[in-house]
Amino acid sequence: MTVDHPQRRSPLAHLTAELAATPVGVSLSEVPFLTQLNLRVDPLGRAARAVEEALGATLPTAANTAVAAGDLDVLWLGPDEWLLVAPEGRQESLEKSLRQAIGTEHGAVVDLSAHRTTVELSGALARDLLAKGCSLDLHPAVFTTGSCAQLPLAQAPVLLLARDSEMPRYWLLVRTSFAPYVAAWLLDACVEYAASGP
Amino acid sequence: MQLIPCPWCGPRDEVEFHYGGAAHVAYPEDPQSLTDEDWARYVFFRDNPKGPFAERWCHTASCRRWFNAIRDTATHQVLAVYRMDEAKPVTS
Ligand SMILES: [Zn+2]
């Protein structure tokens, strides 16, 4: 008798084909299994400086902005709260180095990698598509590259990151249980572009 | 839809916020000495003005910070927002 090893499935694995078949002007794909750590620390304290040294990145203090350092993104979630996003499989080493940096100072590190999956949305119509589901000003002069925002998209809470606002490319970090709904909403919202496409 | 300006995040849709009642209601200095009537007054009794009113709001769907706002209860216009550690601004 053989025993199948359990295989990890991403929340949107069953929609890969649908996401790949969007009309011209919109590209959708899942970026599964990203490392996501929530960090809480006093931005003015010693621990924050030690964390920055360990990460090789500054913790952004301007609201709703993110900084990138290599393949690590640091997203502002609140005045003393950040989300660190890195490629798959980095949670253990990253968490360890953060805990070492914080030491006995006041702070918290929580591994949230399984909490959300990520949808990459790009293309000339990406901004129009998002605008159907939220009231945020997405103009590239306002929601610039490196801006992030937590907000309801079609009533589902998402964390939106503008990886490029000029050649629109966004990351939508969506809770696992909301991901199929948000993906279905995005697919439905871009149906009309198939008719009006070039 | 009304936009409420979060002191951290800037103008956002009202559905992202939760209301927290009147602001600047000080906790009793000597709770032990309060009568039931004093407690009732502290817990339940609030001003109900027509016009500017200082309120607590929480930006629940985003930065999750509590802040204060002065809102005109007749027009719903938000006249000022300020962080918890900031003094109540003067609005005319
Ligand atoms: Zn906010």
C-alpha cells in the first residue's frame, strides 16, 4: 500500500486557468505561499533600530507606504505595526533574526504566512478594475509606487500594494477564506473588457 | 458615501470606520466613592448637541487606530480630526 504525501495547495490553485484567461489589459495571477510576518515595535525605540539593522531596511513611518529592500517588502500597517513580505520559505529565518534583534525589548513578531494569499494584478486596465470595488484614490500621482493601503475591496478586506503605479502592477494580499470570492469578483469585473478590448 | 479623514491614512470611505461615542469623557477620579446615580451618569449620560460634537472614531478596516473627530451632528460634516494625544482643536 502506498501513502500519498499531503500536498500543499494554495487558496487559488483551482482558479489558475481562469486567472490566466483575462481580457487584454488585465493580467491576474496568484503569488502563493509568500512569507508574511507581522511586526509590532515602538518606531522610536531601540528595538526598531536593531530590527532595521537586521533587515537591512528602514521601517517606513509615513502612513500607508512600503519600502523594498532586495526581495523583502516592509508595509506600514499602523504607527507601530508593519507587515514583512518575503519569498516563500523565509519565515523561520526571518522570525529568528527579528526576535534576536528585539531581544528583551518590547515588541512582537507573528508569522502570518498562512493568513493571506497574494493576487498580482497588472495591465493598463488594472486601475479601472480596482476602482470598481473601492473608493481609494488610485491615481498614480496619489497612490504612488510603494503605496499600500488596507481597505475593503468589493467589501472584502484586502491589503493593496502598488508595486508599480505607472505601468500598473498591484499586489492584493487577501485572507485565505476570502481569496476565492475576491478572485471571482475580479474575474467578473473584467468581463466587460473582453468586449471593448483592442 | 461620506469620506472621513483618518489622521493617519487620510480620507477614507465611512464604512471603514466605527463610531465610539462622545470623546473626552473622563474616568471618575475616585471610582470607589461614586453612588449608583453617579455611575449611571458616567456610563450612560451624554450631551446630544445639534452642531459640533467631539466624538471618538476607530479606523477599523485599515490602521485600526482610535482618534477623535469633531462632527456637526446636523450636517454630518467632519470639522476636524485629531489624534488621541492631541488637544481638542478650536472650531468655530
Ligand atoms: Zn487610518
